[in-house]
Amino acid sequence: MTPIWVLLAANFLVFIATMINGRFIVDNLGLHPIDPFLPFQPGFFEQPWTIVTNMFVHAGLWHLLGNMITLFFFGSYLLQLIGEARFLYIYFAGGVLGNILLLALASLDPFGVAIGASGAVFALGGALALMRPRLKVIIFPLPVPIDLFVAVIGGFLVLSFLPGIAWQAHLGGLALGIAAGLYFRRRERGSFWR
């Protein structure tokens, strides 16, 4: 069992639990905005664990599949390059940083809840795009291979303009991933020239 399979299994299990009792799962695992004017609404300070657990909750099958397919393909390649511990660090640190930016920058509906692994997945994409920018990928529905760096940045820009998307979480994950990718790429080059 690689970390990728564990993450996939955990996300699918939480999705099944959400289908059974979505209200309970979202209320207790989703990231709620900080709103001092709604003391009856649980916020981040009442549920601090949600800065991590919201990465396992998804709004629907397509949301889940999009994130998990990206996790599988980007993650499988990145895992081979940097190892399990570093892979997990990038995944969770990217997700947490994305959530912090979301809490800091988003003007969320006070009754809204942030869910999804997109910040963590963008961290993986950003790291891989910096380490292997010219890697060719095919992104549906485009029929031609494009550079991974273009695909990741383009995907970020396209998704940022869709309604209901937490672009702040994507940005935080992507920024952490790019920084990590730059760090690991320099280490790769340093070891290559030794």
C-alpha cells in the first residue's frame, strides 16, 4: 500500500459516508469560515481539525473523481521522484496552506463550508510541474500532448473562474507545490553534478 492508495481509499470511504449521512460529515469534517457575528455557527476555532479533514470530503462524484484521478497520476510520478515522506509532506502542507489562504482571503458565505482535496492536489501538480516541466500530458478534451507546466498553470487559471470554486485553496496548494518542486529540482541537479 503506497500513500496514494491509502489517500484514495480514505477519500472514497468518506465519500460513501457522505452519501449515507452528508449533513453530519460536512458539518463535522468540512472547513467552516471564521465569522465572529455567527456564534451559533461552528467555525474553524471550534473545529480546528477541519483544516485537514476537509481534504477528504467532496461535493459530489465528479468533484471526487477529478481530484482522485489527478492525485493518482500526478502523485504516482511524484512519489517515485521524492519518496513517501516528502510526498505526504507536500500533499498535506499544500492542502493546509490552501485552507489557510481560503480562511484569510475568501469572503465565504457564513453558512458555506469548504471541502475537497484540490489544494493538496494542486500542490502535487505544482511540485511535479517544476521538477518535470516538459513532461507531456494529455488533458481531456484536448487531443494533443502539452507540457505539464502549461497544463497545471492552465488548469489553475481555468478552474479559478468557475463559480463556487475556492481558488484561494488552489493558489495556496500550487504555491507550496511550486516552492517544493523548485527545492527538489535544485537538489536533483546538485546530486547529478556530483
